[in-house]
Amino acid sequence: RQLSGQEREGVKRAEICGDPSAEMSSAGEHPSFVMPPSWMVHKFGGTSVGSADRYQNVATLVLQSAATAPARLAVVVSAMAGVTDSLFASCTEAAAAFHVRKKTPHKDE
């Protein structure tokens, strides 16, 4: 959308769009600025990508959306179902093993 004169008043060109080469309005006082397109964000949780078939469904939805979206598109995908729990368990085991090794004297000590 075009900013109204009141919205633009007192705002420098770089403050509006971060581009010092932005065009000035016909009056030469305030820059013309058209708002960039919005972002459309799709976020898919772990069960949505829990298998190859589900990943394919997500890909199809994203491609359909990209073809018709009036906005820029961002896609956020969580880890597959169960992966976060596995990572957490692995970290817990590693931390416990590190703790045990720290308390157990090494042969060289």
C-alpha cells in the first residue's frame, strides 16, 4: 500500500525502506513507498512429517500454496515424529556418561 502524506511526514527515505536510492514523491519532500508483500508462513509439526508419505503431502501443499500465494512463502518444518525425544535421550545419556567419567579417576592420574 502507498503511505499517506501524514504517515510519511518527517520520515526519512532510509527509515522507510532502508534504501537510500528510493524515489522521492513528485513534491520532492517525502519518499514514495509501496509496502512489500507480506510473508505467508507454513509450519509443519513432527507428526506432519512423520513418514515419507507425509513429507510428500507437505511438499504438495507447499507447492500449491506457492503457486497461488500473493505473498512470499516461508516453510518451517519440525523434526520428524520421535526425533526430538531421541535427541534429548541421547544428550541425557551423554551427559550422564560425562559425569561418570569426570568422577572416575583415569589410569594416568
